[in-house]
Amino acid sequence: MMLSMLYGVGIAFFGFVLHTSVAGINRKISGRLQKRYGPKWYQEFLDIFKLLSKRATSHGWIFDFGVIMALGGIIATAMFIPVTNNFLAFPDFDNFFIFAYLIAVGMLGMAMSASGSGNPLASIGVMRALTTMLAYDIPYMVVIVTIIKLTGTSSISGLALYQQAAGNNWFIVALPLGAIVAVLALMAGLGKKPFETYIAPAEIASGPLVEYGGKQLGMLFIMMEITHFIEVSLFVNLFLGGAENIFIFLVKYFAVYTALSLISNVYARFKIDQVVLFFYKWPLLIAIVQGFIAIYLGWVI
Amino acid sequence: MMNSTNNALEVITLVESKYNVVKTEHISKYQVAFEVIREDIHSMLNFLKNSGWKQLSYLSAIDWPEEDKMELVYIVFNWDKGVHIQIRSKIDRENPEMDSILPIFPGCKYYEREAHEFFGIVFHGNPDSMKQLILEGWDDIPPLRKDFDPRAYSEAHFPQREYTETFIELNQQESKQEKRAARQAHIDEVRKGGKK
Amino acid sequence: MKSTKFSELSQEQVDRKWWEIGDFFRRNSLWMLMYCTGCCAIELPPAMTSAYDMERLGMGPMATPRQADILLVSGYLSLKTLRRLIYTYEQMSEPKYVVGLGSCTINGGIYHDSHAVINQLDQYVPVDVYVAGCMPNTEAVMNGFVDLMDAIKHKTANGWKKYRDNYDWYRQNQIASLGEVEVHDEFHE
């Protein structure tokens, strides 16, 4: 058990290093897109370690405790991620709903801490983050439930194995409408451009992060990197057939994240009501149509 | 299509027929200025607002220390005719007072506060006019009056950077330009072999 | 078999080593809070976009004072903005640096005899790097940031320490010019 715990923390650390590198490379890519030279690929590491080396001000114990709760909650979630078929810490506990519940602990920790700072912009940011979550989670859940209904399992590694066993019949191909919804929900989950309402640096001064500086901000950056790792790995496992070995995982991970940040580079930001209306209009409709034709009509490519 | 020159002329005839205008200036195709007595301002603004000049563009003042007068300037604008009208009136400088035009143009609230802050004009009827707006904690006479000396205020309140004297010492050094000219003359002399 | 002998490091030496490691990260990842009150701010868009690309040095704009390392004062400061500037500077987390752009921050520039504009920024907050010029061109701005990185490397960019040690002196100057540093207006109450 102890060994599995260490293994899980190792996966979280792997996710942090992986996502920070991939995000750094993506900063370089978007720099090149804008005809700039772009930062160093390890710039994100420098940023995080710089933040950890600074002195921080506190706004009371809820503010500090919430940061630790956010980071701890996200590390606990990342422990259950199946990276490849064999590279996972808890083989029997990688049910999808574990992620759905545990990831909320980290998010709530951050929400609690941001509200504890007493800054009105932080409260607006938290409210917007939760509203966005509510908007994209419903269509996303409809698609996931469709997949679970079709395969009869809700274990992430089980779903990955199912796709590999059926001759690499990935759900991104088998359920194309659902995959569109999942990509949109993933963009909202990662806080990519059209759905970036809760960060909005020019509007609400980076939202929940407004009062953080120094060590707390560094910890929240680590937490966000691991959150992004969880969300992108879930997408890779659910829709791209998981990975037999680590290289396939890295390739798929990099492809998904880079494609999303390329898309986000050409968009401007939605308003919060536009985000909610958008998700409740088209993605929800598409997800329900996909569920209907996949489950009742049995039309799966 | 309306002719805006005619618009301006129309305004002049209209206003001059109703009010006792001290001086009229037809500044340009789109601008007319009337100088009126202080008591006429309210009824005139009211009249212009009802005839379509419904935007108060600006309210400010000019200080004339030689005449010992303070001149108030109201600028109103008509969006249909495209004509700005300036209404000017001279008031007492020592004790500048004016009745607020808040009932006519509610937007004058902040202009009046600004005019009070920079010129010391008291607007009766505007409850906020004495509050500070731009200058915080001002402790001198209103700064846009002509008898205010900004340089003296700046020197009294803000530390000035003191420069060391090295610049002057450098200037007392021998001029490199003279040396260069002397050298060039010597070279020329040598080149010509001492001949003129 | 010989074992490597490590000489005992004193606590001060250990602290200094850690500080040097921290300085490496700090000078390679400078986040700015741009306090764009004056016209020199127009030099920042070319410095940030593809012409000079500040991000290749690890620099970038930040939204709030808590997250930022550099307070970039671009141009003249009126009394009203100086109050907010002092608020902002005191909110930043240490180590923090101040960069003053343009001659207005050095000696008042063309506003040297104005009733509303201060003349010398370093009387109120410590300034680490000045970029002279009215306005400085973009190469000079970039050069100023590289100078700041050098100063951090050579441990000479310690204005924040100076502010903490000589707080009374700075406070006295602020009160002498401003009367009262705290902001009292209808929007804050």
C-alpha cells in the first residue's frame, strides 16, 4: 500500500514535469505563430521556481490552508491516473467517477482560498470558474455516460483497453459528435481562449489568482499544471484509446495539448453568459443526439 | 441634407431675437459663441436644450486677472444640426459665485466640481460642488488661476534633483575642437612644406 | 579509497548559496506590473510583440501587484497617481524591483515646474534602474531590463531592502510631498 502511494505521488510528479515541459514548448510554438522568438522551453519551470523563491503575504489561515488543500487534492487525484496500460498506481481504483469527485476537492480548495483573500475580483473569478464548470460538465457527462453505457465499464484503463482490443477503434472516430463535445469541454476545462472567462487578466485581473503572490502562487501553478495533466490524460484515455507504452502516451498527449493551444491562439474571449449559453445550446444538443443514436439506434462507426 | 452654415446663422438670429447678447462670434461653420450677462445663462441653456442642444459638452472657466473677471464657458452640442454653441459670461473674480445648472443638465455635476477645484468658483445648488475631485488634499489657491505660480509650488513641495558640478569642470577643460583645429593646421603646414 | 572532504559551510554561506540560486530564477523570469501613467508606455508594445519580443528573456506582463516582480513606472507621476503607486509598491511581494522609464521619473522632465507632477521618483520609492530619454527608444528600454538582470546577478538591485531599512526616510518624503499618503475619496469609502 505504502509503495502504491509512493508510486502514485510519482505519477503526479511525472505529470507535473510532463505538463510543464509541454506547456513551455507550447509557449514557444505560439510565440513562433506570432512571429516572435518565444521563451525558452523550460520557462515555465523557471517561473514556478521563481515564485517559490519569493516571499509571500498571507491573508489569514483559510487563504493558506486552501492553497495546500488545492495542491493536495489535485495530487491525490493525479495518483489514480493510468498513464499507460501498465503505468498506473492503483489498478482497481481508476473509475471515472473517482476523478469526477476528487478533482472537485482541489477546485474547492482553490475557491475557498480565493474567497478567503477578501478581494471582490477573486470572488467574481471563483464564481465564473464554477459557472463555467457547470456549463461544460453537463454535455461532457452525457458523452461519458454514453461511452460507459456502450462499453459496460467505467474504469479508465478498462475503457482504454476496450478501445485497443477492438482494433484501435478509438471513440474519437467511433463517436465523432461526442468527440467534438469532449474537445470543447476539454478546452473549457483547461481554460483555453474562447472559454478563458475566469482568468481574464485584462478584465478581472486573473480572477481567483488576484491576491496570490510568491509561494502560494507557485503552489497554485503546480496545482494547475497537474490539473491540466489530469484533464488531458483523461481525454487521451477516453477518446484516443489510451497508450500501450509511454512513447505513444507522450505523442498523443503532446498532439492533443498542442492542437488545443493552436485553436485557442486564434480566438478571443467569450463573456461568461456567452459561455453558458453556448454550452447549453450546441454541445448539449450534440451530446444528446450522439447518445440517442449510439444507444438506441446502435449506430457506432 | 441640411446646410450647416444656415444652421449656425439660424441659431444666431434665433438667440439674438430672444436674448440680450453682448457679443456674438461666428467662429466657424459648426461653432457659434455668445457672450451674455450672467442672469440670462439659465434661461438660455433651458431654451437651447428644448431646441435640440441637449448635450452639455463642457463647462469650464477662464481667469482674466487684468479685467478682474472670471469668465464661465458652457459648451452645448446639437446632434441633429452639428453645431456647437459656446455661452460665455463674466463673473466677479474675487468672489466667484454662480447658480448651478444641475436642474437643466444633470451631467454638469462633475464639471462644476472640477471648476470649483481649479478656479475656486462656488456653484450654489450643487450639493457635491465643494467635494474634491482631481486634486487630493490641495492646500494652496486654486491652481489654474493666473496668480498661482506652479514653479514655486513645485520647488516648495517636490525635492529637486541636485546635479554635481562635474559638467562645469568639463567645460573648463581645453576644447578638443581647438586642439583638433591646431593639429589640422600643423598637418596642412607640413604638407605644404611651409609654403603659403 | 579516498573520500571527498567537504569543508563545513557556515550558515551565512549556505544562505548565500540559496540566495544565488534564487537570483538565477528571479532574473530569468521577471514579471512586470506596468504602471502606464505616461507617454513612455507607448514604447512597451514594440518591446513585447514580435519586434523585440520581451518574452524570450522570460519577461511578461502581469495583472496584479501581488504576482509581479517589477514595478514599471512609465513616465510622469501626478500626486494622485503617486499615492496609488505607493499602495501598489507596498503590495508587491519581495524581492521587488522598480524600473523608471523616461526623464520624468528622473528629474521631472518637461513637467519639472508643474504643480501636479513630482520631480524625483527615487525620493518616494527606491528605483533600481532608470532608462533615460524623452521618450527612450525601445532598444534603450530593453537595455534597461538587461541592466536590471545584471544588477540582480551582481546583487546590486536591492532597492526593496533599502525601502525596508529606510522606511522612515521614505515615509517622511512621501508625507512632505503628498500631505497624506492614504487615499480618501468617495470611491474608496
